[in-house]
Amino acid sequence: MMDDTFKTITDVSEGIFTEKKSKFIAFAVPVTTVEEVKIVVEKYRKEYYDARHVCWAYMLGCERKDFRANDDGEPSGTAGKPILGQINSNELTDIIVLVVRYFGGIKLGTSGLITAYKAAAVEALANAEVIEKTVDVDISFVFEYPFMNDVMKIVKDMAPQIIAQHFDMNCSMALRIRKSLYTQLTERLDKVESLYFPDQE
């Protein structure tokens, strides 16, 4: 069975951790692109302009291969990396976790910082609603009107999402279906007379 699901969060969640008068406010935010990541980071930097640091890490894509961690001036590896570690241990993607730090006047040391950023990220993720999504694939095809019933039977049987459809002498449809069912759908459609996939021409 093809692995075609991934876990992400539905909405923004928050968490707070305090250590030696330093306050760490964490936010977990759903994102799907690097552009969204930039917008979110900019938003929290503006909102918490008086904070000493706004550290973050993100993970994107169903394969969880697009990720980055940022220490924002904290000693290397003490902030972004522990935040990313929590995203990983929860097996999440399409997410950014930011931790805003207000310095309390007492230095925490390297291990103290790692513990604090990790704990803040844990709090934000513990308050998040996690959902499982399917990895979906789009497919477009064209067929002649007399074969409409054959096509609609397959669509009814396999229940893909209909993105677009146009019915005339030549009909066209665009469907979205979860990745593991894609081959089965194309094989069934292949058997319909007159049907062809223009993107494969």
C-alpha cells in the first residue's frame, strides 16, 4: 500500500514556557509554501518587535524533505534545531513553529536554551489540533459525448473530487484523487473508447 497520507495542524496554536524570568511564547502555524513561511515570520517579528529573539523552524511537503531551522541570534543549534526536533517527533509537515523569547536578565546557558525552546515548542504542539490529510493527484482527460455514461460510472465508483467538467460533443473533465488510487483510476478510464489524456500526448 502506497503511503499517501501526512499529518499537519488545522489552525494556529500557542504555548508558553518560563525559565529564570525568560519568557518563551511559542506558536504553531499551518503553512504550505516558503512564501507563507516568510509572511508568518514577518508578522510575528512585527507583533513582537520588542522581543530579544524570534526563533523558528518549518517543515513542508508530504515527503517532509523541505525544512529549515533559524536561531535568530541565539547560539547556534540552541533554538531552531530543538524546535524542528519537535516537529519531527510529532511527524508533522506543512507547519512552522515560532518561539518568541523575552530575556529575563539571567543567562540560561546552551543546555538551558535547548531545553527551553524545546519545551515551548512542545507546549504549542500539545495545544494544536492534528489532522491527517491524503496526498492527492490531479488528472485531466477528454472524451466523446456518447461515452459519458461509462465515464460517470467510473467517477461514481471511485468517488474522486471533480475539479472541472465541460460537456459538449467533446467533453473534458479534471479530477483529483488520492495518490494510491491514481493508477486504478487511469487504468479504468483507459478502457473507455475515445478517451485520451491530453497532458500525456
